[in-house]
Amino acid sequence: MITDLLGQVCRIHHEGRPDLFKAGARKYTEQQLEDILKDDGRPVFVADDGNGNILGYAFCIFIRHTGDNILTDIKTLYIDDLCVDGKMRGRHIGRALFEAVKAFAKENGCYNLTLNVWNCNAPAMKFYENCGLRPQKTGMETIL
């Protein structure tokens, strides 16, 4: 179930940054999830085993900065969340999801495909680098 995977993502983030991420939380509420699934501007990709069991997902958002003062007018597909069930990792499900998202972005005239990954999530960073992604920008902080 998608809600179980949303919990896995938050658990990984909480373990890496308990100062920022709540224990036992999920990225989306039931209502937010329902709204996302109805929104054409937020494509969702799901990998299943053919028997209705969800193995992974990718939540995406189209972004466009039309008429921005400094940014060019390009169409971006942003991966808001990509998760593969922890028990199913290493079986190329994540790669298949990523490639499906990438093909969808190309088909829809996107200039690029972007995402954010937390530095505390080294396995995810390695996965995305293996998929060909490179850093676009770096967020920095100091704890006060």
C-alpha cells in the first residue's frame, strides 16, 4: 500500500535527521494523497507485482516559471518523492520507475527532470547518481 511506503520514506528521513523529521509521520495525509491522485499536474507512477501489491512509486510535479524575472521559461518535471519498498530494493524497481518518469518527461516536452535528496540518505544519493543525475544546486544550513 502506498501509505506504508510513505511511512518508510519518513522513517529513513527521521533516522537521518531526527531534528527535522518527526517519528511515525507520513509525507502526505489521506486527503493530500487523494488530491494528488486527482491532479493531472502531479503525475504518479506505481510499480506493482501484478497481484495488486505496490512495490514502489514516484510522485511528480510539473513546474514552469513563466515570465520569471531571472529564470528561463522551461518546463520541468520534479520528482517529489520516489520510494521502493525496503524489502524489494536491489531488484531494479527504482530504476524502472525512474526510467518511466524520465520517458514521460521527454514525451511531455520537459527540458529537465529534477529532485531533491537529503545528504543523510547516502543510498538514495548513490542511486540517483547511478541514474545519471548530477547536483544542480546545494542547500546549506547552520544549526543555531
